[in-house]
Amino acid sequence: MKKAELLLPAGSLVKLKTAILYGADAVYAGTPDMSLRTQSKFSLEDLKEGIDFVHAHGKKIYLTLNLYIHNEEAAKLPMFVKTLQELKPDGVLVADPGVFYYLQQHAPELNRFVSTQANICSWQTVDFWQSMGAKLCVLGREVTFAEMKEIREKCPDVLLECFVHGAMCMSYSGRCLISNFMADRSANRGKCAHCCRWHYKLKVKMKDGTIKDLNITPENVQTLDFMLEEEFRPDEYYEIVEDEHGGYLLNSKDMCLMPRLNDILSIGMDSLKVEGRNKTEYYAGTVARAYRQAIDDYYRDPQSWNYEKYMDDLYSLQNRGYCLGFHDGKLTNISQNYEYTRTLGEWLFAGSIVEWQGDDAVFEIRNYINSGEFIDFLIPSSMENVRLVLDSFEDADSGEITTKVSAGEGKKIRIRPDRWKRPIAEIKRLLPQFVIARKYQGLKGDNAQMYARKKDEFDQLIEGCPAQE
């Protein structure tokens, strides 16, 4: 069976290298100009170094040219395409048909991939793009597994890619206009303000024209349910849930298709895409490791494969609660998070080994660490970790010794070889440069209850429970 590719986002050079270290077969990246990667931290020099790094490791890299262009971008297109030809990526992600046609005419040697921005949701659309010369089509997040299976059957000779993990858009794969309306930042221009994550308050307009708060209080919440009814959907009611922080009407949970990964692999999908170019290298490494091991284990023994052994790592990430996206069909009410927009998780990104100086590990701090706290270093080639407890911290530059350390301005500590409980040669083999580490924080009170409830809701989705009335 042809093995599916694991594709990770690379929002910076460090994230690119971390993703490759932890098992990505390919990464996708872009520059702020002429793509939807406006938050990209890549310079042209970084891209060149990244491409060389990826190719040296026998992996692939795809660059984005997925902007829907206006006339001003059309004028820049020749120079940008010339740069792409010099960089020689393994593929270029495109959404605009005009850009696709320009590449076909002026850079036919570049592999043309159709971006998720093009909203491909049918075999007919895939067939069209294939006839135009597309080598790969990225399916929209709205495609169900049943639809995906049919697309695969009817389009066997083109590469197909689907999302398996990451944030969900409340709109139609990036076609949202709310950000443009609310913040004058267009999602279709790569500048989404994520207004769907904001909290909203109920208001009531009085007969005299004044606007007042419609407060949900401990008294009226027991006697009233607050509902919305849309004009063209009579008798269909949408419940408004609000606490002291407000209400989150449009806030989707994050996609996690690990429990359905065997479905996707069984039909021969070519590329499995992870969203999250603005997330940390801890996110990139953790997700890459979990899906790398899961994919490899599936191909070794499909019949015995079980998703549960990989979920602890995915739950270690800060998340809004997980859902299955559209995989099983229509979204249910427990695919949304109406209670809060912040991310929750029991672990924090502690830092990463940025270099080895002889037998000393130079560790960049990304969160506070107190004396006696344990740190888990994630081994790239397995699901095992190396645990380390430090009772003091040596500044990597000054040599100052402290009993606690905080992140900031590239703060680094030096970990001497005698601090490890294993031979230093083994540690250096298991934990090369760019290895990430995490620390346990736990959750308390309401946060702990909400986190547990979101895990229970995900279990309901996995088991195929119907939406709650």
C-alpha cells in the first residue's frame, strides 16, 4: 500500500526544522507577500536555508501562492514566480485560476497544487483541476469521509490531500466575511482577526431606541432560555449560552481526526495536512510525532491499530476541545465550544534544546520552571520521553545559578552532562538539536471541569453519539 504523506506547517525556520525532526514527510511555508501567510516569519534567506535543510533530509517543501489577486498583485506576479523558479520548491499551492494559468504558461516545471482556499468539495471539481494540470488537490474541510471516499474512487490518478488536525473555520474554509466587517481585516487576504473566537453580549433595543444589556442572572437563568430564531427558519431555535465572560456563538472546537485516521489511510489518501502555521514549535513537534507514529503503526498492522495510545500527546497541547470536523457528516452541537474561547491543556511548552556545546545542552526557556519541577523531553523517534528534574539552573551565558527561571529575550540555561541519569552519548542521540520539552501545570477549578467535559464530549463524537437536544 502506498504510504500517505504527513504534511506539517512551517511558520518559521525553527518550526520547519522541528517538524522534520519529529517525522514530517513534507512541510508547507510561505512569505507575507503574494500568499495568505501574512504572519509568516520567513525571510527569503530563511526560505532558501529551509529548502536546503528539507531536501538534505530527503523530505519535501511546498510554498504558497494562494492569494486571490487584485491588479496590484498581478503586476508583482512575474517577479514572484521568478523567485519561485530559483527556490525550486516541490510544489506551489495556488487558489486563484488566473495565477494557476500564469504558472502553467510561464513556469510549467513547477508542480501546481490547488489550495484549500479553492473549496474543492466534489470529484467533479477535482476532475476539472486535474484537466487543467493540477498535480494535487487539497480537499475542503467541509468534505465528509463518504464524499472523500467517492472522490478517491472517481479520481484515482491525481494526488489528494485532506486536513487531519488543527483549528476549524466557522465559515466555509476561509471564506468568512466577519473579520472584514468587524475589524477591516480580510480573511481572504490572510489577515483574519478570528472574530468567531470573540465573546458577544446579549443586548435589547428599547422602544425609545436606547440599547441596554440583556443580562442573564442567577434568577432569570432558572426560568428562561434565551433563543434566536432566523427569519427563514421558523420554529428552529438556537440557544444563546452566556456566562459572566459573555457568549461564544461562533467558536468551533479544534479538529482532531486521529480517531478516524484508519478510515483516511484505508482509502489511499496521499497527503495528511496539519493546520497551525502560527502555533509554536512545541505544537509542530508534538503533533508530528503523534501522527508519525500512528501512521507508521497503521501500515505495520492495520487490523490491530488503535488511536487511543496517541491521544495523550495530542491532549498535552493547549486546545479548545476536539471535534471530528465534517468527517462523520453534519456537525453536531458538541462540535462547537459555546463556553470559552481560550485554549486549555494540562501541559506547557517548557523549551527546546537549541544546540549542543560539547556535552552541554543549551536549553532555551519558553515557560517558567521552578526548582524540583520535572521536564519531559520528547524523543522524536518514539512515543517515549526523557524526564529531567533540575534543582538549580545555570545561565548559559553568565553562569549565574538560580533556583527558578523564566522565559524572555532568548533566555537559555546550560544542562551539564552529570544532570542526566543516562550516559551522555545516549542522551545526545535521543535528544538532538531542536528537541522540545514540556512541563506539567495541571488545571484547577472551573478550568479542570471544562477540560474534562470537553474530553467527554469528544468521546461522544468518536462513539457516534447523536447531538444532544
